[in-house]
Amino acid sequence: MAPAARAAADADADAGAGADPSLPFKLTTGVYHVSGGGLPAGPGLDVNLRYTRGDDHWWVGAFRSPALDFSMPRAGWDRSVAFGDWRVLPSLQIASGGFVGGSVAVETGTTWVLGAGLGRTNLRNYANLNFDPNDAYSVYGSHRWDSGDTLALQLVRDNRQNPDQQNLHLVWRSPRPDGERLTVDLLAKQGTVGGRWQRRAGLSVGYDWPGWFVRAAWDPLVNFTPQNMWRVSTGVRF
């Protein structure tokens, strides 16, 4: 997802998983493994600490991958601002190497939600841990049933350097007893990778408890590179 839409989805997932306002911090540790494409294979590690205060969310993190010979500390902020029936969701991110990025999304609705967003960066080298094009536009819609189940569809398409690259997400979130939640994200991606137009499918599954959570994902041609990635993340709220 583009940054603002991902921030909105993250906040929504926390709310739906029975997040306790008295636990404003969320610490996530992710272990990643890249392989394929004739490039070096190996693990990577990402650690991210997120803090929520009211409608504001702040985070700091660091990523390191010896296989990619890359490391990146980062920080960011996002917020939801209500204007009657409409919500504006800005976000900002900075990282080592002089990287700066930001986005804004506008959405409306409660039972039915419709929204659109736009993201931009200064094109400095960085590890894209959103895993969707960031210099891109996004459009999305979702429906929430009385049971609390939510089904969302989101398109994120590059509109700057690689305008044929896009990710399409179909996300189902289902509440479980005792404040728990199951999330399934089906990914369809297409675009030019290494001079060839390609299409792949990915999958992410997560489960939330009130105090902690786990995620696992398979992401082929990650970030529209020749490599595939497995990701396993776990975290705690406190």
C-alpha cells in the first residue's frame, strides 16, 4: 500500500483487534528472506516502534539486510483528520541517505468506505518496506458488516517512474472472540521487471491478540525486483 493508505489500514487493524488505548506502543520485529533472480540470497531484519497519541501515529525503525548490502534507519508520522463526513490522512517519512517521502489520502464513509491517495518521494535510494509503489496513486473501497467483518479492495499504481507497475490487494479482516482478529491479504501484482512484463500473486496472513500479533507473507518479485521474499513478523503492544 501507499504510505497513507497503509497507515490507515494499520490503524484500522489495531482498532479492530481490540487495541487498548492504555497500550500506545507497538513494537514489531520482522525477519525477511530474499532469494531468486540470480542475486544473492539471505535474511534481513527489521525492527519498528510505533507510538499512538490521539489521532497521531509516530514511528522509528531500522532495517538491515547483509544479502542486499543495505541498512536503513527511518522515522515517520501519520494522522487522520476529520472534516465532517470526510477524513484526510497525511503521512511523512524520512530515512538515512537523505530520503524523504510523503502521501495524502482522502476518504469518506463508515459502513461503506471510498478513498483515494497520492504518494511522492525524492527518489533517494531506500528500502521500500511498504512493498507497494510509493510514487503512486491509490484508490480503495471497503465494506464493514454488522459482525465486524471487513472486505477491502485497493489498487496502488506507479504514476512516476514505472507507470505499468501496480499492486491490487483484496483484504479480509474478521474479528474473533476475546478481541482477537484474523487478517488475510491476497496480492495480485503486474508490471515490468528486468525488461519483462510479469504478473504474480502473493499472500499475507496475520492474527492479532489484544497484546501481541504475528504475520507471515509470501511476496514474489518483491518491490518489482527479480527476487522473491518471505516475511515473518511478530510484535507486542504495551
